[in-house]
Amino acid sequence: MMDILGGGESAAPAGDLIKDVTEATFMQDVVDASMKAPVIVDFWAPWCGPCKTLVPMLEAAVTKAKGAVTLAKINVDENQQLAAALAQQGLPLQSIPTVVGFYEGRPVDLFQGAQPASEVDAFIARLIETAGGSADGGLSDALEAAEQMLAEGAADDAAQTFAAIIGEDDTCAAAYAGLARAHIALGDVEQAEAVLNGAPAAISDAAELEAVRAQIELARQAENAGPVAELRAQVEADPANLQTRFDLAQALHAADEAEAAVEELLELFRRDREWNDGAAKAQLFTIFDALKPNDPVVLNGRRKLSSLIFA
């Protein structure tokens, strides 16, 4: 989810590490860039006193990290539409400064208000640790092996390996997520949910676990999904029937046609973004969260959704 740490080498040019970002460059400088290394996004405004104190600390800490992280500064006064869209997607931007750490296309940590330099350094250290993985040494190798087992269909073996890793490190979010995904692959959604519920509170909000929660929600939907061919025929006969289009999207995803499901949901959102309390956008986010952040379905889907939001 890579050459992350870049550390030990000479520092990258300041222009590469610290950028002023706008709505036009957000996807490139934040979402896409965070696929390679964490990006710290500082939401600020010229009239904000605490922002003026925080920015130099962020710049100094990012420069000191020598490429392990980058800093994107967003003036919310000059980018109100972008800030509104991000707030609509769940970022708490009601007050500034708000500093959000993005990794692999999604927010993974944040803080608000002015902070001492020590807290800024700790925030950056957590982001770098996230990028480097939570396990070390042999546990990292075991995680890789378990993921390979799961990819090859050996879900039982993978589950045993993930469980053994948890026995060695009960704060390893990747292992809890892997164990839950193994149970999903075995058709035991209830046990997958139990694994997540048993994770320590300290890691309960980890990105890996949030992704599995989305997968569990989609797995439950799949249990009640209707026949694709029948639903597609109904949509073609009555394109304005948004409930049927939503049902078709669920059925397509259950049939492992994620890209087609996303297209149907985007069309539903284009027709009526507020339908059923914004169900189309919520379902899109569930699908995005369940996939890897750099999956083409996610990248293309998020771009198309952003275009519709900004239209």
C-alpha cells in the first residue's frame, strides 16, 4: 500500500518538499504524491494568527525529514470550493489551522490548532512510521507471506499466519486487517467483524481496519444482491428509476465488477446527488475505502466524482 523513507540522503530541494497547493493541483500534489510518501496538508488563512506560528514549525520539520514527507499548504480563503468539497467528504475544516496527513490517497492522521514543535515532530514521526509499516524484522516478512497466501487462495493458512503475527504484536493493524480479510474470503463475515471488534482501541481507527470495515459492508450487501441482467434491463427500460440503478450498482459489485458499479453510482449522483440522503456518494466512498488507494478504479472514480462535485 515502495521507496518511502528517502532518509539518510541529502535533502531534496525545498520546492519539492514544500508547495502551495490549489484546487487545480490538489490531486497531483496531494492525492497522487501521497502514493509515494506521506503528504502533510496545512489548511491555513492569512488572517489566522495560530497559522503564522505553525507554518514555520511545519516547514522546518518537513525539511529536517529530508524527503520522508512533503508539505502542501492550502489557503482556504483562495480555495474555498476545494475546502468545501473536502469538508463534505469528512475532513473537519470548520476551524484552522487544520493539519492532515495523507498516505496512499487518504487521510490517516490530523491535528488542529497551534502545537509545540515537539508535537509537530511526533506527528511527522507517526506518518513516517505509517509509511514504513507497523511490523519490523521477521514480522514484516510474515505479513508479506500471509498476504501472498491470501492472494493465492490459501485463506486458512493466511488466517493462521495473521493470527500468529497478532500473537507477537497485538498492535499490528495490518495483521488484524489481514485476519479479517481472510475470514471474508472464507465466507465468514461475522468472524471478520469479530476480529475488528477485538482490535485494541489504539489502532481501531487505522486505515487498514477502515478498509476492511468497508469490505464487510459490501460483503453483507452482496448477500442480498439481485440478478445483474434483470436489473440492467430494468435500468435500460427506465433510466430515471434511481433505486433500481442503485440496486444494479450493488449487484455489479457483488459480481466483482467494481468499475461498472462505480460508473452506475456516478451516473446516479449526476442525476440526483441528494437522492436517498446522498446514498450514491456514500456507496462510492464505501467502494473506494474497500479497494487499495492506488487502484485505477479508485483513482478514476475519485477524479470523476470530484469533477461532478465541482461542476
